[in-house]
Amino acid sequence: MTEVNNTNAIVEMLERHLAAKGMRRTPERFKILEQVLCMPKEFVIEDLNKAMANNSFMVSQSTLYNTVDLFVDAGILRRIIIDDGPSHYVKEDGVNYIHLVCDECGKIKLLKDLNFMAYMNARKFPAFTTRDYNFTVYGICNDCARRIKREQREAKAAKKKNH
Amino acid sequence: MTEVNNTNAIVEMLERHLAAKGMRRTPERFKILEQVLCMPKEFVIEDLNKAMANNSFMVSQSTLYNTVDLFVDAGILRRIIIDDGPSHYVKEDGVNYIHLVCDECGKIKLLKDLNFMAYMNARKFPAFTTRDYNFTVYGICNDCARRIKREQREAKAAKKKNH
DNA sequence: TTTACTGCAAATATTTTGCAATATC
DNA sequence: GATATTGCAAAATATTTGCAGTAAA
């Protein structure tokens, strides 16, 4: 896992990967990377597609999927599969985040836990060689918890009024 | 999470859940449960479907999906989403297993780690109330590692022979 | 008798693939 | 000029849904 700090370093990562694999330097690949760098830390393909369209640089679905795969191979993105919806992509920064997924709003919070990472880096499993791991926690975020409580309070009040 | 030990206890779990929710005791539900009890600890819908067919008790896809969902609600099964393929289901036994997924053969090994469970039960996350968690480790199982090594050795030997 | 449940077929959502046209090397 | 890459449309995969008929309560 490489620590990635700035735009140039990431573009160079792509350049090196393309060179190493004998792949071509197409405008699509660099434009998509440019857009990825402007995205939030975690996003889905659809977000990326819309962002490309907003910046008047449409590419086909196949190119978008292929290119994002390429970025995963190049160590620029990390793919995480959290639920039965679309894959999520996290910009690689050397941190393997814990994913806090809210059952209510579906939002994903990324939690950096260096202790847990250190534990995992040291940890061995029987008859198995680790490449990567994914730790996802499901529950309710405080925003939704508050909203639900308020809604319950309001529903109760409305019921009382009707009697 | 309820500790589940035997067939009768699980059938009773279903009975109780149906009664509590005012749902009907259909033959499909009990037949599917019977089959689930004969499945390995971890399976996918397709496996279950085939097993039902082998035992000459076909149900429709919708019923199978609905019923497995029902079993998840009843605490009989746990759904885990591991890759971009189908959902996996694990028979609930009060243990939240670590999932070791082999990149090569796709097989999933369930690893019971009571220390990790205790750690997770105690662990709190900021602004978040935990309901469940899923810990998946990706890598290469020893069987595949050995196979790959052997194949590489054989490929080398074949190359040498051709020269 | 009421309506929850089943099964069928069609819809949905996400991703992959085959192939002709294009652009990089 | 050779072929990797793109874009389009269609296919593949997994699951959900609408609805008419059936059966549990």
C-alpha cells in the first residue's frame, strides 16, 4: 500500500502503471483520473459518471468501468462491496478504513483506526495468506437516531391530538 | 443473538416468529427450513434451490427469496455480502465468524474468533450505534497456493523440455 | 370468508461482453 | 500499420415486483 499525497504523485502512479503494463495513454484515462481526484474520498460509479457529464466529458459506461478497474489495479482506488447495491470506491491513501454503514440513510462513514490496522497487519490466519481485508459495521448513525426519535415523538403527539 | 442447538429449537424459532408477526404456517416455509437445516453452515440461494429440487420439493424463486429473508428476520440465518456475486447465508449460531475468502477458488472459510467477538461487543464507534458487523479477509488459501506453485513448476519444466 | 402467500413472468439494477470504429504507439 | 481502446447495444447476473390464483386462518 503506497502513501499517496497529491495530484501529481497520483498521475505519475497511473503513468507508471500504464508503462509497466504496456497500456496506452488515452485522453479518457487521464480525464477520468482528473475527475476521480475531485471526487469525495468515497464514491460510486454513478457519482463519477454524473461528475464527468457535468464537466462535459462523457465517456461510455464500458470505458468508465474498465478505467476504474484499471485504477484499482494501479493502487489508486480501492473497491469495497458493502451491500447489494453498486460497488463503492475509496481513494487509496494507505489507510484501510473501517466502514460504518447506516441502515437508515445508507451513508458510509470512513473511520481511520491505526490500532486496528496495526493489529491486522500483524495478524495471521490459519492456512491462509492475507492480501486485503474489509471491516464493515452496520447500525444507525446519530443523525438518523435523532430523526427517528423525533418522528416517534411527533407521531405520538398527533395520535393524542386525534383522540 | 440466540444460541441455536438443534432442529426442534430452530423450527420453534420459526413458529414463534410467525406467531409474533401474524404470518401463516405454510408448507413451503417449513419445507425450506427443513432443507436449510440440511445445508452446510454457509450457502447461497442457488445451492438451496438445487437441494430443494433434488428432494423433489420445488418452490418458486420469489418464495425462496422471501422465505430466506424471513429466516434472516427470525434470526435463523445471517446474510453476508462478500463479493459481487450472490449473497451468502450462514446458519446463525450466535457466532459472528470472520470470513476468509480465497481470491482463486472463491471458497469461504468461516473462522470462529471469540476474542475478536468479545472485542467487538465491547467496542463503540463515534456517533454510531452498532447493530452488526462483518469482517472479511481476502487472500489465498493454502490449497490454491500449493496448486499455483505446482503449476508454475510444471510450466517451467515444460518450457525447458521444449528448448 | 378474508387476505396472506405462492408462482409466474416481467422489471430492475449493476456490470460485463461482443464487435465495429477509432486512435495510440 | 498493428492492435489496444472506445462506445454502443445486447447479454448476463441476482434480485424484486405486480398480479392473478390458491390456500391458511
